[in-house]
Amino acid sequence: MHRSVVLSVDAMGGDHGPAIVVEGIEILSDAFRNGGLKVLLHGDEALLKPLLKQHPKAARICELRHTATSVTMSDKPSQAIRKARGSSMWNAIDAVKSGDAHACVSAGNTGALMVLSKILLHMAPNAHRPAIAACWPTMRGVAVVLDVGANVECTATQLVEFAIMGGAFFSANQNVDSPIVGLLNIGTEEMKGNQAVRDADAILRKVKLDLNYTGFVEGDGISKGVVDVVVTDGFTGNIAIKTAEGTAKLAATFLRESLESSLISKIGALLSMGAFRKLRAKMDPRKFNGGVFLGLGGLVVKSHGGTDGLGFSNALKVALNLARSDYAEHVAGNLKKLAEANTQSKLESVSK
Amino acid sequence: MHRSVVLSVDAMGGDHGPAIVVEGIEILSDAFRNGGLKVLLHGDEALLKPLLKQHPKAARICELRHTATSVTMSDKPSQAIRKARGSSMWNAIDAVKSGDAHACVSAGNTGALMVLSKILLHMAPNAHRPAIAACWPTMRGVAVVLDVGANVECTATQLVEFAIMGGAFFSANQNVDSPIVGLLNIGTEEMKGNQAVRDADAILRKVKLDLNYTGFVEGDGISKGVVDVVVTDGFTGNIAIKTAEGTAKLAATFLRESLESSLISKIGALLSMGAFRKLRAKMDPRKFNGGVFLGLGGLVVKSHGGTDGLGFSNALKVALNLARSDYAEHVAGNLKKLAEANTQSKLESVSK
């Protein structure tokens, strides 16, 4: 029996506004007809009421919470802070803080959402920096990569914390026990990589965590699916994920150009239409929507700003999976073990 | 009128040994029938003589230089150093040092080739670290990415040196004047990224170099071809290039699986065969073969170890393009300007 979940949703974020948000809730509610799901919908009621009328299933599970202002996609984090109080984004996060909801979902401005989440929810106990985790299609299904942009530089301990959070997130979202966790590096031998990566590897091998750590993974190992969770700093992770996006687009463009280069291959492409549709579905970015902010004192899921209703429903699904799981307890337990081990080793080095 | 060029080739490197090396020389000599190219071929004459008999065009331009030993693909750099003297790899590099050849080409062990090249050729004047540059297919043709693995961590000055070397290499290899150079970063705004990247950006904007620097480029910008030269540290560059390789393989696998999933799409795929052949040719890794070691006191081109004759001929072509160009003079001029600017700014900061 699943526990019942309340999601707090910022209806005003994203490039396409409340319409895709309400549509996303409608899609999700369709899949969860047996109840146990409630949504607090934060935003302009003048816009939201007519949308809820058009989406009766969404309306049934939504509780409308009017806000007069919202953070825009072009606001810088510093601007967002000034005008944030009482905005749909602020209130959506605040409902998690107050305990009204289990998780917050927003398609709004990433920088603003991160800053406001940190202000309102603070860090989880024993966590030092939040990380953004993203899902990535692989030969074996899906992998989680983190951090993909919150932290430009990371210490070894922070990388280990990301390993803990990423492992728990993968478990919760994919319903897999003890997923395989690896550290992204430029080789798989022990002496490879920078100091932070080598030290993180040593800590992960030494400290007895509830974690299935396997060692280093190289860039081409991500898409191969050699691990479930790929841990890296936010600089490398951001460049890896954007490089992969760019390469996938390049391959698609080259494929299209090649198929359009002769009449016979155009006919072949028509016959293979179904196959191309399957291919597109497999790589569909909407399926991988939902960048999760890990390490905070509450759950916040960031939907891609340019997504549609289906994509937004996937971000909601991620939040639901996290809220229903023992993600928070799992992370808290492991982070405590890590903090104790760090204290211990400091005491040891002092006594030497 | 091109200047005549002597290439010094390690015939014993690579997974497939001397056969692909001699075949590569044959292919290249076919394309350069008008003379002006000579090859010093270092390796075991018992193996090479029969191969040269089978490849008369290669034989015409090759001068065989017998060596009894060679560095193997599995040797660690430290082992390679011990047994290196008199090996085909050592002698191939040494011919550049002695002035017998303009550039060295080897498909051997990357780590060993880098260590021996540094020992024999030292750094170029005013260059601090060597970088490995790789070619990358893009929407607009080809880009050069460096460093892809020689330096795990880089200072701002080292990144600027890589920008200088990468720009000159692109000019020489693609025959393009003032290629566009960018720094790989997680955003295009000035305040994005780590300290080294931000400082390198500031130096590139301030110091008057003979270089067409455009600013930051993101991961997805590489395949888009927004710049010709992508500058980054060896950790990020290695992960970016391997992530791209992995993604391209994933896309190819998904495409094949989709096409094989029904009879009608299989027929479609048969009709589109020519298009798929074009696609494969466009992304053919052999076309992009030739990782160049930049920053040394001589030219060394590393061919992929697993390549074939065509791939090796492309590595030879890269060495030929570099040797024929004013690459060395261009780099020397810019590195001198950079060193003078650095001295100047240190004097300024002292006098403050």
C-alpha cells in the first residue's frame, strides 16, 4: 500500500505557463485513479480556474492556492529573491517547508528555484551542497547523472555525498535496490583523475556506507549503462550532459540529411517511419524530464522549462516516486555514517 | 609551391602492427604523386621489407630504418622509458629531434609516446604543458578540441597556451585563416565557470594575440560547430569526447534496433542503405584520426591504435599539413606575446 502524497506545484513557471502544468496533472491523475494523490496548485486563479474546468480529473485532485505574482524565466536569482515572497514559486516551496506537501515541482527558472529552495528548505542534516540530478538514456535503460550544474567545484566529501543522494534517488525513482554507483573519471585505474575524484574513490571504498560503489566510469560508460548512477562535479556533469545532447542532435541531423539525399532512400525512410517513431520515443527528452535538487531539507523537482504536458507529468511522477519512497531516511542514514567517519578520521589524524 | 616534407613513422605501434602503417603510407603516396614527400620508416626490417614489396608506391618514398625492439601497447609509460632507447618509437621521435624529419607519426601507446616525446623534444619555447588535440565532427564540418587528456588540471595561462596552439593547428590542418576559438564552459555569461576558465577568458580578451577568440562555448555548442577550436582542460575534454563517442554509439544502436523491429522497416532500411552508408562515412572515426601533441619542441601525431590503413593515412595527412604550414612560427609568435604580457602584468602588480 503506497502512502498518500501531496505535491506542491508552481503553476506559473516554464516557457508555456499554466496550461502545460494543468495538462501534466491531468495526465498523472489519469494514471493514479485510485486516489492517494493531492496537488496544491500555486498561481493566478484567473488563469487557473478556466484550465481546471477544462481538465476535470486534474480539478478533482487540485487545491488552488492563489498568488498574485510570479518569478519570470528571465529573472536573475538576485532579482528573483527580491520579488520572490508571495510568488507562486516561493509559496510552492514554502508548502514543503510547512509540511503541507511532500515535494515541490516547478518548471520555472532553475537559478531562482535553487536559490529560493536553499533559503526556505536549508540543507539536509550532514549535507553540505545541493546537487542537480538528471536522468540519461542508456543501452540498459536509464542512468542518473549528478551534479549537472549546481556546483562548479566539489571536494571529495561533497562527491561522496552526491553518490549517496544519487544512489537513493535512483532506488526511489526506478524502484531498484542497491543501484550501481560510479565516479566519472578519465580512466578506470586508481591513479587516474584529479585529487578530488581520487580522494572520493578512497572514501567510498573505506567508509562502510549502504551503497553499491563500483569505482571509476569513463565518459563513454554513461551511455553504455555500465553504472546506474554517475557521480561528478557540476562543471564536468553539465558539460557531459550538454555534449551528449549536442551529439544526439548532430546524429539526428546527419541521419535526416542522408535520408533526404536521394529518392530511393526517401521511400525507404517512409517505410521505416514506424522504426523512426520508436527511435524518437526511446530518446524522447520528455521521458527523462525532472532534474531533482538533492541534498536540501525537502524535495524539489525541476521540470524542463520548455516541456509540454506529458513532460511535466513525468516531472510530477519523479516527485511522487521520491515522496512515496524512503529516499529521505536512506540519505539521512548514509550521510550520518559519512559524517561520523569524517569526524573519526580527523580525530585519528589529530592523535597521530 | 609546397615545401618538401620528411615524416618519421613508427611502424611497430598500434593494434594491427606494420601492415596498416605501410598501407597508410601507400594510400597517402597515391594522393601525393608529385613528390615532395619522404618517409623514414622505423621498425623490424624482417617484417617491413616484404610489406614494402607488396606496396611499391610506399616503397618508393620510404627509407627503412631497422630497429630490433619496440614499445608495446600494454607497456606503462614507466616501463616504456626503461626499454625505449633504440625502439621504433624512440627512433621515430629522435629523427624529429635530430632534424632528419619534420614530424613523427605513431599508432603506439599514447602514454609512452607522450612521455618519450617530452623527454626527447622538450617543450616549445614559452609553452608550459603539452596538450592532446582531437578532431570532432560538427554541423559545420570539423572542430578541434584540446586538451583531451594530457593535463588533468590546468591554470588559466595553460588554457590560453592551448588556445594559441589549437588555433594554429586548426589553421594548418583545415587551411583556414583565423579560426574561431572558444573556451568550454557551463554557460556563456562572464561570471560562469571555475576560476581558471574565467581568468583565461580575461587574459584572452586583454592580451593582443593573433587569435580570433570569441568567448565561452557550452557542451552542446561543440557539435553545433559554433567555434572551430574548443579549449578546455584534459579532464573535461577527455570526458566530453568520450561522452560524445558513447552517445553516438547509443544512437546508432537504438537506430539499428528500431529498424530491425519489423519486416516493413527492415525493407525500408534496405532501400535506405545508400543513405546509411553516407551517414556512416560522415561520422567515420577514421576521418577524424590523428590526435596531435601540441606544445612540444617538435611535431608528434598520434594515430588511434585500432585504426586501419585509411585511418593511418589520415594521421599521416595531419602530420604533413602541420609540417608544410607555418604552425610552429605562428605558435612561437603568440606564445612570446603571452609570456611578455604575463611578465608585464607581474611587473605591474609588483609596482603597485
